[in-house]
Amino acid sequence: MDYELLSKIDSPADLKELSQAELLELTSELRAFIIDVVSTKEGHLGASLGVVELTVALHKVFETPEDLLVWDVGHQAYGHKILTGRRKIFETNRRLNGISGFPKPDESQYDTFGVGHSSTSISAALGMAIASQLKGDKEKQHIAVIGDASIAAGMAFEGLNHAGVTDANLLVILNDNAIGIDPSVGALKNYLTKAKIGRKPAQDNMIETLNFNYEGPIDGHDLPKLIETLEKLKQVKGPKFLHVITKKGKGLKSAEQDQVTYHAPGQFDKNTGELLPKDDRNLPPKFQDVFGLSLLELARENQNIVGITPAMPTGSSLKYMMQEMPNRAFDVGIAEQHAVTFAAGLATQGQKVFCTIYSTFLQRAYDQLIHDVALQNLPIVFCIDRAGLVGNDGATHHGSFDLAYLNCIPNMVIAAPSSAIELRQMLYTASLYDEHPFAIRYPRGRAFNIDWQVDFEKIEIGKAKQISEGHDIAILSLGSVAHEVQNAIKLVEDQCQPSHYDFRFLKPLDCKILHQIFNTYDKIITVEDGSVIGGFGSVVLSEAQQKNYLGEIHPLGIPDIFIEHGSPEELYDLVGLSADKIALKIKEML
């Protein structure tokens, strides 16, 4: 496509010069450009396609970056990035050393707040609005665009509740597309779906009861109406709420029809929308599917098992249990805190709860982990997906911290399987265990075993195992990074013979085998795909100090910095956790 208008837009100031007809053409070009780039470079698709008209209208009406625009769940913001000076480098999106897939303040002055997790926009924009008041600036506009089901999260309502008792110059725009990654759930979703374009729900408007000036619902793809409405709201003082109804994936038929798949579809034909074929035959399963299918087997045998996920049934593969046992598997929406305490309530009544949640999102429920689960010693199983470095989503989504933040909580069992088979057996073991909360962390992507559906077998909790025997140096690994260690050993086997121990559990730690290692080797490397501070390596160092170990220990893990975006292979090499870098460290120590 010839991007005649878009090619001339290097900042929002350029689009302000366009006529209404030209703006309409610009929306077509912008949508086509997003499809063109994402079809080959990959990334999030449906959300940004759905807000093309809204994006153009916002930058037409408001004086960004002086007016402050906050995008919630930032994968809505591709069009925003393209219109704010990043069109020429947009193909580097989510690539190592390229632009981020989410708004990022140190990338552009137009990105006012760093986002990635959901439901933060209202609180952040309110803070900005109050700051403007304190500075005496009553004209600056503050706009929060909240979409992809994020309005249902508790934090969004905390922000609305506070904003409604202020006179802050705040505009909250609800991008109502009835879907996050999976379809929206809950009573609020039912309430919103009663709202049609031009007609509010028949019952009392809940937003107006919070003292917001409510406008809508309006068609989020009607550019002239959007511009007219935003111009009007720009003159209204105090907190305002605009309800905009959009279609996720708008403009690409396949993305409109299959909104779950086309949230982030991988490579596809930009003309037809057809996904490019991938040959998955004879490949190991994804860790998430090992979880989902194994849990379904366990739930068939144990009627007390229930599953919970906060808005990730497809991503976590709880979908298998939800399809077969909808009354025992729950998607609670984007509500991690509620998910954990809901699980705690179930557990008090004898249910065996498996709460599956991404590592980065479990951070949002940390108080609930401590106060509502560990303090009461409830035997909930936390299945922590996307542990370690997840790749192109970057710093907001890496599961770098779970080992460290779980390790300091009393009563926790913390397990990290190294393979699909081990994950399956740990799930079985956890289903039989009722003494403490049980956390099992595993990475994004494919496992290493094709034939993984073996008979269930109980694992001894807190028991490490030796994978390979040597004599020059001991390598102690935790989790799936054991695969990289094994490859590293192959790279150095003509020069030395390391021993490799898979510890499997951070807590309880196998101190018996660790003390044997201390007595046998004078050089040790610990390897984990978590923060090097506070995790496995730190525990080993502490134990060594208590035992007056005089040898050399070198911990490998994720360093004390936020790791940016790139492919998992690039990032693991960057932080020293690839087979090549582990091999290099072995040689250095010897």
C-alpha cells in the first residue's frame, strides 16, 4: 500500500493540518501499516487495530505531549507510537535494541507512563491531574484510555472511587471491546454489554453515581463523532468518563472473527489474514499444555480439585479444564488479588485449588500470598507460568523475581521442574500434599520431552537429583535452565568433566546433598533463571557460609537490572544463561 498521508506524519502536529476526509484516509493507512508490519515482525495486533480511530482523534483534539495521554495495557498503543515519531523504526518493535511493545517514557516524551500490566491508567492519570492542580495549571488535559477488559480490575475502581471526589481535570475513556486476551467475564461485563451505541443501560448508571460526567456509549470507529465528542469534553471541568464501543481486530476480517488468536497471532498473510503454517509435528509440548492437560487428568480423578486463573484461560491452558468442567474451573477476570484470596476461601472448605497465574502477574497479589494464604498455611497450589525471561514482551512481563519473592515467605514449598515429565509429576505430588502452600514455576515455550504423558508418580519433596557425574566442578541448577547446563557440559566435555545436580526445589532445600557437594568440590556454579539476588544462588551461598565452606561459588542468574525485550535466546545469552555463556564460565573457573 502507498502510505501517502501516513508517510508525512512525524508527530501529532502534522495530522492536525489534515482535513476530515484526509483524517479518514489516514485511519485506513494507519490500520494497513500496523497489519503490514505485524504480519511479518509479529507482536500484538487486535487491540491496536480496534483503537485506530480513537488514536487519531485523541492526537487531533489534544495537544500531546503537553496534554498527558496514558494508555492502559499498552499493546493498544501501536498506532500511538506510529503517529508520534516512531513510524520509521516501528519494524524494530519488540526486538532486541528496538522500540518496546508498550509505552515507555524513556523512549518518547509522548509515552507519559510505563505500562504493561493492566488497570493502572486511571490512578496514574489522576496523580498527574492532581500534580497539575498543585502547580496551578488548570488547562492541562489528562486522559486515561482503559481497554481490553481492564476496567474490571480492582485498581481501576480504586482510581475511579478517588477521582470522583476530586475536581481533577481527568478524562477516562473506556475502550469497550468486550475482550481482553480471552472474552471478558463477570457482572460488570454483563452490565456493559447492555449499553448500546447511543443508549445507556436502563438501570442507574454506575459511573455517574461515582460523580463522573458520563458521555456515551458512542461508536469508537466513527471518527467525526469521536472528534466532536472529545472537543466537547475538553471544555468540561472535573472528572469525565467517555464510553467508546469498539471491535477488537477491526479492519482485518480474521482478527474480528477470532479475537483470541489474533490478539498476538504470530506471522500471517497481510492480505487474507491467514496464519502462516507452522509444522508442530513431532515437537515437544508447551509447558502450559503439560500443566493444563495434566491438571484435567488429575481433576477427573479428584472431585475436590478446582482451577482458577485471572483472565488467562488460553495462555495458561486452564481452558482444557474449563471446557470439560466449567463448574470447577474459574476465570475471575483481570483480578489477581481476588484470584488468590478466592482460592484461599475455597481452600478453607477443603477444596484442592490450583491457581494458575503468570509469574509477573503474581507480583500483583503479593500481600494476598502472604496474608491470606501463607499466614493461614492453606495448601493451595500456585502454578506459576512464564517464569524466567519471556522474550519480546520485555521488562514488564519477565518472570524474574518469583524465586526471590517467594523464598522469604514462611510455609511455602517452592518447586521448579526441569522438564515436562517433572512438571507433570510435581502437579501430581502437589495434588496429594496438604501441609503447606505449594508453588510450581515453569517457563514460557516448549518443553524438552515429546513422550511426556507417563504414569503419575510422586516426587519426594525437597529432594535433589544428580543428572551427570564428574569431578572437576559441580554445577547446581534449578528449573528448566538445566537444559542449558546439559548443553554447556557437552561443549566442555573434551576439557573437563563437570558434575550436574538438578535441585528441583528451592524450598525445602536438599541440604543433605548440598553438604555432600561442599565436601567433594572446591568449585561450584549455581544456575537459575531468576533474580541472582535472593534466589537459589543466594541460599546456596548462605548455607556455604554457615558450613564454613572454603571453596569458590559463582551464582549465575538474572542480574540486578531490568532486562529489556528481545527473543528468549538473545536474552538468555545476554544475561549469561545460554549454554555458550555457562560453558565459558566453567572454563573461567577451571
